[in-house]
Amino acid sequence: MGKHGKKHSHRQGRRAAYNLEEEEEIQDYPLSPQTSSAQEPILSDSDKESQEVEIQEKETDIDKNPPINNDVPSKFLLYQQSVQSPKGDISYLQKFFLMYVGGRLPLHLQEDFCGTALLSVEWLHSDARRTAVGLDLDAEALDWCMENNMNKIGADVYSRISLFHGNVLQPLKSRLVNLDPHEIFENITLDHEGNSKTVSLNSTTQGNPRAVCKTKLMEDIKFPARDIVCAFNYSCCCLHSRKELVLYFKHARNALSTKGGIFVMDLYGGTSSECELRMQRRFPNFKYTWEQAGFDIIQRKTRISLHFNLHKQHKKIRHAFSYSWRLWSLPEIKESLEEAGFQSVHFWIRNMPDSEEIKCMDGFPVGRDLKYEESLPDAGRYVQKARVDCWQHAVDVHGRNGISW
């Protein structure tokens, strides 16, 4: 797979705007709603007709009033089921590494904006030699990962994954989350109060997992140089200034192996990304809604919210994740990558369904098997109307040079 702006009163999205002038304070940011391989939700005619009725209904806000019913799934679990596709992402990561670097298999991954680190956990399963480093500012997501994802990978895998709580703009100052299998489930708790505030990573106040209180900084730990660094779920849209974007790209480049490595990110764009949208996907036990507010053409910002309607529990989780995005253009991304030191930039593009023509389907939408295609320079490729889902890479082949897509 992330994430700004005015928050709802409960913890719904966690990637707030980064502020380089106040580096001692690290703000929360939310999980982004899409991975590059995840498919867009579908809006039916009947859903359109019921929108206003749904919005006006009295809704049960699970984040504000947590139900006692243990059968209510976590919003993180719903997110993983409806949005993420780690096996597909890993397939593309391997493909592009072999295309642009080659000569060896990629073994060492760094997942920035990792959230619940589902991708990192899946990465470890694919090869016993692989390692993973995950970094995220959302303490709640990291805590949920340890209690729900990490407990499924086996004790022998703990030594191959390291999760860090911190800011991608200050990665070396992030703190290691204690992954001792005997302590994770006994000692790690989080304060789930609704108010979001900036905190210091060295404190034990709200928003920090207790597991990071006395642990090491990333800069104090020796890791293998990364073969792949990725930032999925449109997470870079949470960086609202070019200064922040370039700084992050520099950190990503510095983490790559001098023997060759790739930086991979995904982008969100297309004409329908610049208008109001409300689209839905139906799953057996819940309905997932992507809601996009109007587009600010001056600041190039939009607000995204994710909602879940639980069928069995007859509950709605409104604004389970909500955040403000800066929609970066491809030329802006390319120029920022080059300024950060990457030498070769590649774009892979997938056309999404036209927002004026899409139809509703249960489960997965039409076009779920559409593949990304490389957009070659001067190919004269133009996209009208349809949303565009775009991947980029940065590859380090000669020293720390790069390729993006």
C-alpha cells in the first residue's frame, strides 16, 4: 500500500500533514486507501439512488462508540480484505527488480507507510532468506499488526522482520517496535482515545506503542542494504509540498543497495480523480465505499474517506479512514525523483473504468485482471476521462542511481 488535513473526532485516518519546520513533532498519517494492485470500487445505479438516503440515516459510529460485540471486525482487517493485494504487489516487485537490476533475486525489502505491514509479512513467506523493514507513524496500525499479522508468521520469522514507529521524513530517528514473541501480546497496548495530537517518539504519551519506549533507533541498527524500497497505497499523496517529497525520495534512495535496487511507488490520477466520486464494492460480509470530496484546483488537493457497512452486525463504520491528498502530476514526480538523485524514471500505467460508465458487481469489478503497461517516452499516449492508476520505480544500478515507475 500512507496519509493531512482536518481530522474527524475519532481516529480514522492517520497520516497528517508533515511539517518540516517542526521536526521535533511528528504528526499522525492515515493508511491510504489503495494499493497499486487493488481494484477500484464500483458504483451501481441502485447505489446512486440510495446514497442520499444512506447519508441521512442515523449511523452507528464504531470508532466513537466501540461496541462490546466481539464479532465486529476491526477496520484494519476490513481494509486488508477490501483494498490490499500483497501477492500481486510482490509479483510486480520481483518482475521489475529482475527487469531493471537483474543478476540476483531481491531479498531485502523496506515498506514505508507500512500500516499493518501485510505486504512485509507476505514477503517473508515467499523465501526463507528474505528480510523486511516496515516504517509507519500510526501506532495503532502497528499494534494491530503485532496482535493479528505477526502472530501468524511463526517464531522463526521474527528475526527477519523489523517494524519501526516513526516519520518517513526522519526514518533514522524512528524507533524499533519490540517484536519479542513472548512480550508482544502481554505488554503492548495502545491508548485508543479519539483525539489526535502530535507526540515525541521518545515519550510514552498517547499515540506511542509502549514497545518503543526504550528500544533502538533505526540509525543504531545495521541492516542489509535494501534491494527494494516501496511506498504503496498512494502514500506519497500525503506529502503536500515538493520539499517533503524530494526529502522522502532522498531517504528512499539512501536505503537502496549500491549493488542495485529499486524504489517503487504508486500514484493516483486521471480526470475523475479531480471531481466528487462515491463508489462501492460489495463483499460477502460487508460493503466498502470510497468517497471522494471535491477537488481544490489551486492546491491540487482532495479528501478521501473510506466507509464500511457490515451486513451481519447491521453496523456502519463511517470515515474508518479519512485523509487529505495532494495529487501530484507525473512530471512533478519525475522531476522530484531526479532531484533526489535517481537517474532513470519509468511509468507503468493501468486505465481504470470510466467513472461515468462503471457498473456494480459483487466481489471484484470488471477489469480486475487488467495489467499495468509501461508508458514509453514519446509514445504519444493520452488518457481521457478514465481514472489512471500508475506505478513508478527507482532503481539503483550504478552507485545509487535510480529508476522510477
